[in-house]
Amino acid sequence: MSDRDNRISPQLANELNAASDVCTDAICCNVPRVYDSCADKDCVEDLRVYFTDCAQKTVDCATSVRCRKCEIISCYVDVEATPFNKGFYSVDATFFFKNTFDVFTSPSATPTTVCGLSTFTKKCILYGSEGSVKVFSSEYTSDSFDEQSLAITTNPRAKVQAVDPICLSAELRNIECCCDCCNVPVSVGRLFDGSFQDVSANRAVFVTIGMFIIVQLERDVQMLMPAYDFCIPQKECCFDEDTPCDIFRKIQFPVNEFFPPNVSNIDNGNHHNGCCAD
């Protein structure tokens, strides 16, 4: 028995043997291979939120704020080789968040909804292997000098995955500086009403957020893979000519919306009377 057979279960070995019987060919594919990755859970405290001139006027009159949600609107990723450590690269991922708040100007007043911008930079060092070749492609791009694409750099590609953060707290504070400036990329600034330049601020909002991040370094490699057959679609492209009422009748009744599940149905009865388990 080989070392490979020792590392897999008998059931998986049988499935691989069965698959090899129907394999018709072995093909060479160019695919991205992940050389290194990391996952992190970050709790970012006292993150300054910047507002446009329109929203800052409301914040200056606020007595309290409540964070409604925090969304990732963009992420700038930069990859640089680390000196004296071949094969390793520094990945800088700068996140831009759109924070939505309920701003209260008095205890009995109806809150006003405003949106602000905050940023956070995640740094990590990952192994991305080495490569010194220049890759050219015949794929056409409109901004190149001719129909052949320019050379691709030898640095590995960084891929950042993240979910929208959880807003844990929001605090309103007085600040001493009267002029508040924030350099915002044009693509990000157009998502907000107003301008971030030369904003006069007397009060500022600081938030604490929790977020989950996965960072990967990958390179294009050639791998030999078994080929079984072409992927021929099995479903017809048909247009539904039913009336809107006929389509509505096919939708199942949303029972769970009217009868929410009990706690016992969610965690199979392993609840702790509303307390957090250690």
C-alpha cells in the first residue's frame, strides 16, 4: 500500500478508483493556486468616522448617536515583496466603510439618519513563492498600446474576502480642531451626499467594529487534471410565458414568516436559557 493510500479513507479511495475508470483524458489547465492564506477576527476600537459638510451639521447638534449598520463599500489591496525574506510578501488591505447612524438632537426628537465614512488598514505577511518570468497575453484591452496586453508583474495576486462588519458601539465626542479634512477617493466619495473637503467639525463620532477577514496569495500555475467529458448543459433555456398570477401561485406559502421557529428548533434543544455558554 502506498503512502497516498495511507492518507485517504477507503471510501475516498474507492471513489477515486471509480472516477479513474471513466476518465477519458488528462488535460493541462492554467489555474490560480493559493500558496498561503490567513484568517483573522479583528475588533477595531475608536475608529474615526468622517462626515460630509451636509451630515456634519447634524452631528454637531447631536446629543447621542446610535449605529444602525456598517457596510464595506471598497477595498484597496497592495502587494509588496518583503526585503531579506525571499518568497514572502506584505499585503496591505485598506477597507472603506459606510456607517449609517441615527442621530438624536434631543431626547424626545425623532432621530435623523446620516451616513459617514471610516477606513481601516489590515496588514499581513504571507508566502507567495518566487517568480521572475514576464507573462504576455494576446487578449485585447482598449487601453494598451496595441492588441497584445502588457506584461503582467511577477508579484502574486492578493485576494481579500470579508463580510460586512458588526457595529459594536458608537460614541459622540467633542473635538478641539475646527477644520476636519479627509482625503477620499473619487469612487468612494460619490456614494455620499456632499463633500468631505474643508468640513468644519465640533463633534466627532468614534465606532468600534468587529470584522472577519480572509487574505490569500495566489499565482497562476499549470496543473494536470483528469478530464471526464465536456460540460454540456442539461437544462433548456425556456421563457416562462405564465401570467404574473400564475407565477405567484407557484411560490410556496412562507410559513416561517408567520410562525417563527422556536429556540429548540434552531439549536436542537441545546439552548442555555438565554445565557452565553463559556
